[in-house]
Amino acid sequence: MTDMRDLYQEVILDHYKKPRNYTKPANVSQQADGRNPLCGDKVTVYLFVKDGRATEIGFEGSGCAISTASASMMTESVKGKTVGEIEKLFHRFHGLVTSDKSVDPSVDLGKLEVFSGVREFPVRVKCASLAWHTLMAALENKGELVTTE
Ligand code: ZN
């Protein structure tokens, strides 16, 4: 458990200091805004979906280390994937941070596995899942404000 906690802090700090895909892509077909009022996290997720695949993704926003790192890692994990794959990943990630054992464990989370560390800090679960909820709203092209309360 200690190793996982160290890895968790290391990976989160790295992505917080150097967020990946922290930009509005040249092409945007859909986007959504998310807020986590509990912590003050804000994120906008931009997507360009072509032939059922998220070929471009980026985000902007401000928030705590966990929300920023989660958004950064979410964009890395999702880029190039099909909408179906992204939905599976979302459910798997959500299951990971909320300890929901009913979620299909066959979906490979890769580096996202470090977010299992969030379960030790229940108040941070909303920080970690904000970007993902906002991503799903963008996929559905709701364009509306998502709050994680
Ligand atoms: Zn937060």
C-alpha cells in the first residue's frame, strides 16, 4: 500500500506541474464545463470526435492538484479512443475511485490505476472524477455545466 501511495503522489504531482493536453485543440466538435463546488475545481473539456473516435482532446481550468492531474491523465488515456471505449474507461475509473466492485475489471486502466489512492481520501473522490464527468457531458454534447455534488 505504501508503494502505491508514493506512486500516487509522484504521478499526481508530475501531472499537476506539467498538465498534458492543457489547451483548446485546433478542432473542437463538442465541449462541456465542470465544477466541483466542494473544492473549487473548474474544468472545461474540449473534444473533436470524428468517425466515432476522439481524435483531439484538451482541457483548461483551475483547481487542486488531484483535479488537474486527473484531467491531464484523462486526456492522455482517452485520446484516439472510440466513444464506446471511452465509456467503458469512464465506468471502470469511476468504479476504481468509488470502490464499486460491480464494474467490469477487464478494462485496463493503465496509469489511471494510481487513482485507487483517492479512496483513502473520500473528499477527494469528486476532485478525481470531475474531469471524467465533464468528459461524458462533452461526449453527449450537452454543453452544460456539470457539478459533482
Ligand atoms: Zn479538488
